[in-house]
Amino acid sequence: MKRALLLLLLAGGLLPACHNSSRQKDQPDTASAVIPLASTPYYYTQLKGLVGNRHITMQLLKTAPNLFRGYYSYDSAGQPISIWGSQDGEQVKIYEDNGSHEEERFFGGSLGDDGTFKGVWHGDSTSWHFELHTDLRKAQPLQVYYDADSVKLLPSFPASPLGIASNSIIWPDSSADSSLTVFIRKAITGDVHISDPRQYVKRAIDSFVTSYRIAAKDADSSDIADGESASWNWTTESDMKVVYNTWPLLVIEKYAYDFTGGAHGNSGAFYQTLDLAKHKVITPEEFFKPGYKDKLSPLLDKAFRKKFHIDEDESLDQNLLVKTIVPNNNFIVTDKGVAFSYVPYEIGPYALGQVTLFIPLTELKGILK
């Protein structure tokens, strides 16, 4: 049931060298767009600026009350780095999601209604001032919708366990071309007929609440009275993030976590790279030449060793469930490289978490179509 629920939450149904004038007409004019970052309840924006003397681009989303998520990258490298954070008063802390447990890195500062994020970046035993400004030129504008609900297992029992569900989605902005809007909606929902974001954001929540109420019929009230009820505190969380957004590419992440009893919950993130000019989802088969998997596996192995500091003479299956990493379809494309992402248990143990491996375009010569 856990995996079925996770798949339900995650379900939603080539790098162009140039674009002609007809494609450019589909690109919205967002050069002057500014999101009031301090007062808007939920939003997506793209920020650009300097950390010290290094240029970065940040995809920042406020996806729930007091919760920020997204990605950023150093423009020279282009590798997406997952971020999350929260707000305490006027102070915002945005942390790098560092799965390798290295030194904590974070942006600490304040958000402004003029579309700015200013403060100090901390990490690598040093700190740098940063100043980021809204920059949606060449970016697809998007909106964020959020909802949540909870239900008691036993409504008449004061200390009843709870089922808690939350969901956050992105949605094409009203300024988008109508055919482009339909394409993005279908990529998000998997269904071309879904047009109401508020109904869609509630659908997964309502499904969870219904499942929890059905399961409640099997609950043993005596165990709950004795305090043996932790496994009935079910939780499901799902959200969407922007990984990369420069016309014509838009990369989105669909993430889901659910706990329905047992030793731990299940989680996973699924990625889609959208070619907005061609109205299509980019797949590895379209991006690489035939036989690419055999040539990419050594590069993925190399990326894993670098990310997790594994020596060349150490077999990968001492750390993973596989001897070599094979490309999958959980695929990210940016202007600087590609990434393949693996959910827990796909190539490694649960404790390793989701593993995303980035390969620069400079290492892919001879493989690209």
C-alpha cells in the first residue's frame, strides 16, 4: 500500500541549439516581473546575483506556510543543488540539502517585496555576502498552490492518532500561451482535461484521507488507549519544485513522502525536462545516440565516487546494491549538463537516500545526438 500511494502521488502522467521566430512568440515577456517575496503567501521566482564573486541562479519556491524549497546552481558549473529553508521573523535560512553530511551550508538573510534576497552565505569554513534579484527573463512564469488536511483515526478519542496530508503544486501562469499552458498542465497532472489547480491540489489529499478512514476500521482501540498507536500517525507530503528554467527548457521535480506505519516512510522525486518550444518531454533516448547506456555507466560511476568520496580501487557494490550504475529515465537536462536520479533502493540502501548524479556536457562528447 505504501508504494502504491507513493506512485499515485508521483504520477503525472533535445536541447535545441536555437529557436526560430515562431517559437520565440510562445515565450512570455517576463523581463519586468517581480514577485513580492516578503508578503506573497506562496510563489515561484528565479533569482540571480552574486555569492562573493561567483554568479548563481536560484529557483526559489514558497511551497507551504513558512517553508521554502528549490534549487540553485553556480552559473559556471550548472549543477543543480537542492535547497530548503524556513523563516523566523524577518530572517530566512535556506539550507543546501547536503546528503553527504559535509559541513552545513546555508543562505541567511532577508526577503524583500522588491524581489530581492540579501544576506550572508555560510559554508566551507567561510562566509560570503550575497545579493540576489528577481530575474525572470527567458524564464517561464509559474504559480504555486498549497493545501493541507488532517483527520482523526478515532474522532471520539481525545488522544487519537492523526492522518496528516499536505500537497503543493506548480501551475502555468495566466500569461502563458494557451497551447503552452495545456502542455505544461498535462506534464504536471498527466491529464490534459485537468484545468483547475485548486481541485488538483486537493485530489491527492482527499485520496489519502479516504484511505486513512478506510484503514481506521481495522484499528484496535485498546492498543490506542494503551499508547501503542504511533504507527497510526500516518503522513503524506507531496510538492513540486523547479530545478531549471531557461527558455526553452523547464525542469520540474515531483516529490512525495508517505508514512503508513512500519519502520520508516517512503519517499522519492521524479523529474521531467520539458522542451517548451517543441511541447514535448525530453527522454534520454531522444538526447543520446544509440548504445548510450554502456558509455554513460562509467561516467555515472565516476560521478558517484566523486560525490561520496569513494576510492577507485573500492568496488561500488560495497556501498551500493549494484556493481555499476545504469542510466534510468529519471532525467534532468540543463545548459551545462545532465543528471540521473535514483530513488531509495533503486541503486542503494534506504539510508543513502535519493542519489542524483550530474555529468557536465564536456564529458558527453560523442554520446549526444
